Amino acid sequence: MKSPSIHVQNLRKVYTVSQQEAGTAAALGSLVHRHKIEIAAVDGISFDLAAGEMVGFLGPNGAGKTTTLKMLSGVLHPTTGEATVLGYIPWKREKPFLRQITLVMGQRNQLVWDIPALHSFELNRAIYRIPPDDYRYMLDQLTELLGLGPLLHKPVRNLSLGERMKCEIAAALLHRPSVVFLDEPTIGLDVTMQRRIRAFLTEYNQRFGATVLLTSHYMADVEALAKRIVVIHHGKLLFDGDLSVLVQKFTAHKTIEVQIGDCQADLNQYGEVLSCADGHFTLRVPKAETARVTERLLADLPVIDLTVEDPPIEEVIEMVFAQESP
Amino acid sequence: MNYLRLFVVFFRVSLMGELAYRVNFFVQLFQSFLSLGLSLIGLAVIFSFTNTLGGWRPDEVLALVGVYFLVGGMISLIIQPGMQELIDSVRHGTLDFALTKPEDAQFIISISRVEIWSLIDILMGIGVLVFALVRMGERVGGWEAAIFILMLLAGGVIIYSFWLILAALSFWFVRVENILTVFQSMFEAGRWPISLYPGWLRYGLTFVIPVAFAVTVPAEALTGRLNWETLLIAVALAVVLFIGSRLFWRAGLRHYSGASA
Amino acid sequence: MRGLVELYTQQFKTTTAMMFQYRASLFIWMIGQVLEPLVYLVIWTIVSNGSGGSVGSYTTKEFAAYFIVLMLVNQVTYTWIMYDFEYRIREGTLSFALLKPVHPIHSDIADNLSSKLITLPIMIIIAVGLAVAFHASISPPLWAIGVFIPALLLAFLVRFLMEWTLAQAAFWTTRVSALNQTYFMMMLFLSGQMVPLVLLPYPVQIVATILPFRWMISFPVEILLGQHTPVEALEGLGIQVAWLIVGTILLRFVWRAGVRAYSAVGA
């Protein structure tokens, strides 16, 4: 077995936040004494990523996704716990480590604003000391995959948000990193552009065998990109595994779609009727009884069509978070 | 050597950025001339009432003004923009990008912005300096020139280190732009020979805010006022401050990344 | 009107809390406010001492008084709005201000005044210290002190309106720092910050009198130093009021055009 590309063990990050009450008196008071509280942004999480794996990091705002990502890319020091990425301790920020990773942040940009993106690419070429041949090769690849052609020569400020994001991603990948951290790479983009970026990431992951860890709060991102997901909430790990397993684990119900002649029949004896339109019933049944109910439905009624489905992923996640909220 | 190569690349990129706004060149040209003009008028007014200012003759003060423009140009060419970038990137969180680069983050940040047209100030400063030296009839040999350049470098390092310490304060405090603006007005004090000021102010402008080492000392080197003591102090201070600011930067970075928590 | 009073009180409270948060930078800012007049005070003291104790109509002690009073007047009248406005437009925070049903200048004035109420006591202490150190002498007639107060207030308002109007340039150009610097250079020279205006060549004095700079800083200083007759003082107040009116009209005009330009690009 290969050693994991990313290894995280009991990682914890505690922030000390000073608080100030409103009002002049309180402001004066804070000169002398500041009330401080500790907040655990990441509260003891562990997971491993194999080389070449693509994993989605999921959680509501403030769950600790970005903090974790920053610790793994070496920007932040953890309070306690350990992590290795490609065998390096990230926050030591050793050059051989930094040369093999990259960080993309959907809400920040590193491209120089007033000039064409190509010049910023040149900067990264110099910083990462990319050999000319490799640079040309990667630039060609990225230009093709992302459709950058005409964008490269326009000043960055004249690009749309989506175009800029494509250039940001390209700039971050020129040195062909083997570990890619993406923090909300599709935030604010329209659906088409989101799909485009997703397709690219999958392609990049496969073509170059890079390990990819991305955070997002768009379910569609995660569904499309990552087979495996890691869910955190309030800094704690809730789930780590296949998306389908998550659904299994956190849903006690399945929905049965059944098509019969009309809506006259009373199906309440089989399960909770959620809706009916043109003879198309949607039933919710406890997971354990799914098989039995299906059997009975087929035996008792003139069924035209019947499908058993998991509830939509958004609902599942919502349920997960709802269960865990304090 | 790699540092130099990176600097060249950054410089080229800045130049291209600037060429997109050619108007800036003329704006800067106008400003530089206005600023120099006002300086000269100021001198003219003062020297219309007196022949010497604290032992400095008009041409010597003029040479000082030249050095002032030269050093001011150096500051606004590279030091100030880089430090502004540091402050901005701490606030906007884009410092993360610099931190995930396989080069020294301090270096990357320091050279990441260049105000190309400040070269005008530098050239103008050199022009005024040469003009003043010619008028003084002073013969500047290779030795004096070397000392002058050494002092200029020491002054540059001192100012850079000082600014780095100020800008690195942004790791702890939200708002430090003020400090940079104020430095500008303190630097103005360097237009005049530091020896004019009362003791406490002279001391402050030498060691608290090292304006003296940036402007007065190099000018002294050219006007034959420099003694060995000052020269050694300048070099020593440059070394100490550079190391000190580096340590301070590291402490700031530790604070930023929460290593101490 | 009551709403406005309420606004000013509230703004004052918030700013006070804020200023305490930024006390470090406020203090450093003050060093700059002191240093600039101090530099010129030193220069002119040396020049004056070197030429027998006076330059033109100024004795060494009067130079000291001039620059120390100037320091206080500058402290009362200065604004940082030209930097701030650019920041607001660059960061897009101006949009919030535009949504509010009050003209944004009110919160700026309140902001400005409250920060000064905090710093002024310290400035006065510094001024007294400097006055002792440089043997400043000042003996204004009683009526001059009475005129000084309105002259100072008008100077503040004129400078505020002017700089607020100039700050609008950020609506049209990203190169406001060049404009600001040009303005400050003119200010330095023509408002008497570098040298008392009467010591300048006569044509320059005329230019300084025509332009608004003198009325934003130098004039109140001249009054307190007792350099004007009552009639001249009243004339000066009149000119300040005239600039106030011009400034108000200008501000309204420029602000409207600016907001139109701003909303046109959809920032």
C-alpha cells in the first residue's frame, strides 16, 4: 500500500478572540482589560488521503474547512495535532514542499490586476523555477483544458469573474503541483462556469494524478467531483467516506415514486404520502421497510411505474447538520 | 542570484503594468517638477534672508535636497509599494499566496510592487546633486563617491528595515496605513540638515525614525562632513536593523499563522 | 434638525469607541502633525537668530508663536477625507453610505470633530511645552481672541468642504494620490505652513490671498498674533464666508455629478 499523500491526526486550531462591548465606557474599559474567549475552529479532526485521490470537504460556513485547508497548505500553524502532506510538515513551509502544492482561493486573487494574466504566469514561472519546456507544455495543456486562449492577453481587470477564476486556477497549476488545495473554487460563478471548472478539475486530477482536496458549499460541486467526502461541523469530523454511504447512514427513509392511474387511491397504509400529481405518488417509507412496501404496492395496485430513490443530497446534508447542531 | 533574477522579472511585470497607463508618467513628471520647484523656492526664500543655515552654505543645502530626492525616489520606487502590499495582503488575506510560494515570503512581498515612475525623482535628485556639486567646485574623487554610495546603501537598508517593522505591525493591528502616511511627513524633516534641530529631535530623527542616516549622512559624505564614527555607526545600524526587522517579520508571521497560540 | 443632532451624537459615540481602538495609530499620526510645523519653526528660528533676531516683521519669538499656533490651527482643521474617500470607492463601501437617507458629509464631520476632541488636549499640552522651549511670545488684543474663534471655525468648515469636494475626484480617476499630493504641496506653500505669508515676495502674497489656502490655515493664526486691524479681521471673516458659500455650491454640484458617474459604472 502507498503511503498516504495527506495525513491528518487530531488536528486542532484554537483562536483567541477579544471581545468588546458597545459604548464609550466599555471602550475605555477595554483599554485596561480585554475580555478574551477561545474558539476552536478545528477541533481534533483526523483523516488520510491517498495519492491521486480527490476529496470534497463539506460543511456550513464557519465549520473549519478553510482553517483546515490553510493548515494543510502551511499558512496556519495548528494549536495541537499533526499533519503531513507528501511527507512534509506543512507549516514548516520547506521549499521542496511548497514547490509541490498549490492553493486556490475562490474569493481572493493572486493575479496582478492591471496587466494580462500571462505576465502573472511569468512571475510564477520565475518563482517556481519552472523549466521552459515544462512551462510551455503546462501552459498549452491548461490553455486547452480551460479554454484560456483569448483571455491570456487581456488585462485581468477586464475579465469576468468566471474568466478570472479560470486564469487564477491556471496560474496556480503551472508548476504541476501534486497536491492541490481549492477553497470554494466555484463561489459566485454561474452554473455553466461551475460545470466547466468541475470538468476541468476532474480532468486535471486524472491526467496528472494530483491529489485534490476542495472545499465547497455547493453540493453539486462535491457530487460531481468527489466520490469521497469529509464532512465537518463546528470543527469536528462528522463523516468521512463515500457519498452513498453518507446517504445510507444519515437517512432513515427512502422515497418511493409510484405511478398508478389517478390520485383517487389512498396509499396512506403503505407510507407517508408526500404528494400526488396525475397519479404520480411520492411516498416516504422507513428504510428498513422499503423492500416490503415495494412488494406490497406491486401486488396490491395496478402499478405502471415504480422507482425507489434516496432523498436529494442537499436534504441529507441538511439533516446531518440539523442533528448535530447544539 | 536567484533573488536578482526574480527581481528583474517582477520589475519587468511592473513596467508592463505601468506602460498600460502612460498618463502616469506625465502625472509623475508634473508632480516631481512641482515638488522640486517648491523645494527650490523654499530654499530661495530662506536664503534671501540669510547666507548660511546652521553652517551649511546654499549649495550644500542644495546638494542635500538632491540626496533627499534621490533617497525619496528610492523609497517610493520599491520600499513603500512593497510595504503597502504587505499591509494590503495581510488585510485581504492574499498573504497566503505569498506564503505558499517556494521562495522567501519577505522577499516576494518586498519586491512585488514597483512604482516605476519614481525613477523620475531619482534622476532629478541625481541631477540636482550633480549641479550642486559642480557649483560648489568640490572635487569628488573615487573614494568619496564610494563612501557616498556605501552610505546610500546603508541608508536604504535602514529605511527598508524600519518600514518593514512598521508594516509588519499590521500582523497585530488592523490599521497601520496611518503610520506610513506619517512616515512621509517625518521624512520631510530630512530635507534639512539634521544638525539644525535641537538635541532631542536630532536624536529622534537619527535613531527613532532613522531619517538622518538616509539623507543627511550620505550628503555629509559628499560635503566632507562625514567622520569615521558616523560611517561605522551607519553600517552597524544597517546590519542590526536588517536582522532585527527580519526577526520582527518572523514574529509577525508566527502570530499570523498562530504558532504561538 | 433634531435628527441631525441625534446623528452627530451617535456618530460621536461610535467614533470615540473607534478612536480608542486605533489609539496607537492616532498617536503616531499626531507626531506627524507636530513634526512638520516644528521643522519650519526650527529653520526660521535659526535664520532669525543668524540675522540679528528678526526676519522682516517677525522676531524669533514671534516665529515660535506663529508656528505653534499654526500647529494647533492645522490640528483643528485637517481632514483625512481625501485618503478615505478613495478607499471607500476602491473597496466599494461607499455604496452603503449612498443607501442611507442622510448626506454622508454629516457623519464625516462628526467623525472628524470627535477624533479632534480626543487629540486636542494632548496637542495643547505639546503646544504649551513648545511655547516654553522656544520662548514664544504672543499678546493678542482681547477682541482678536473673540474673532479667532469664528475664524478658526470658518477655516475648519472651508477646509472641510474643499477637501471633501476634492476627494470626489476618486469618482472619476484612480490616480487621486497624485492630485492629493499636488494639493498638499500647494497647501504647504500657500497656506503659510512653510513660511509666514508676509515674508513671501509680494506677487506670491497676492496669489495666496486670492486662493482659498490662506483662509483655511494662515488667517486665524494671523488674527491671534494680532497682525490685523479690526476692519481687516472683519474683511477676512467675510472672505471666509464667501469661500464657505462657494465651497457649498461646488460640493453640491460635484457630489451630484460624482454619484451619477459612480452609479453609471455600477460599482
